[in-house]
Amino acid sequence: MKHIIKSIKKTYNLYKQPLQIGDLLEFKQTNWIIIGIEAVAITYSQLDLEETE
């Protein structure tokens, strides 16, 4: 079992609600469950999240 936990960085506009812990994310035709949030940054009108999948 290799690379079970992955990190994905996503950028959201501030008016859109980002995914939360426990939500499913489809990435490269595979579903991933978000198990944590590693980093958060706000730049102008964007929210950058680094999520653990």
C-alpha cells in the first residue's frame, strides 16, 4: 500500500464555501475523502487550502 495519504492544494473564491473534513473530492476520476486541512492562506479575494486526502 503505497501513498495512501495525499495532499491536494485547491483555491476557492471567498464567496464560495470550500470542502470540509469528511467531504468527498473527485480528483483524476477517483473519489477521495478529506481527512484534514494542513494549511490555509487568504490572498485578496481567494482562499487557498492544502487538504489531506
